[in-house]
Amino acid sequence: AISINDQRIIAKSDIFKLGDGSNAFLKVNGQRILSPYVIKAIGNQTYLESAVIGKGGHVDALKDAGHEVTLNKVKKVKIKQYEGDISTKYIK
């Protein structure tokens, strides 16, 4: 399970960056999300950490773009359930 500022990410989630510079924000599941961005993930801590901090990984890219990045590993993470519509069209 993954969330960004408590917006649960599912296969149908849309994530867009809107604006530039200090006016930039994310739109996740139709909701405006402002920084600081808190990304929560549930899974194997060692695997998740290596996936983002490896050389040339996402953490490096964010730091190169001038963002501050903090990585916290905790034993218990609570991620809220998805609250949007998950019905599909045109699939039998």
C-alpha cells in the first residue's frame, strides 16, 4: 500500500504536477496536494529503501532538483483506505 499526503494510491489513481516553482503542487485522486509531501509505503523496509536511494534513484533526482528528502523507517504504518469510486466501465 502507498499513499501521498494520506491520499491512497491505487491502480486507477491519477498523479499530476501542476504549476511551476513555488506555485507548483500535485493533484492526486483529484485532490490538490501541497508540499511537504509525505509518502508512506507498506512493505519490506530494506527493499523499499534500496528502491528509492540507489545511485541515480528518485531521492538523488529530488535532491538534485533542490528538494529536501528525509527517509524514516517505522515498524507500524497506517495508510487510509481509498475513498473514491472504484467502479469500472466497459469491462466484463
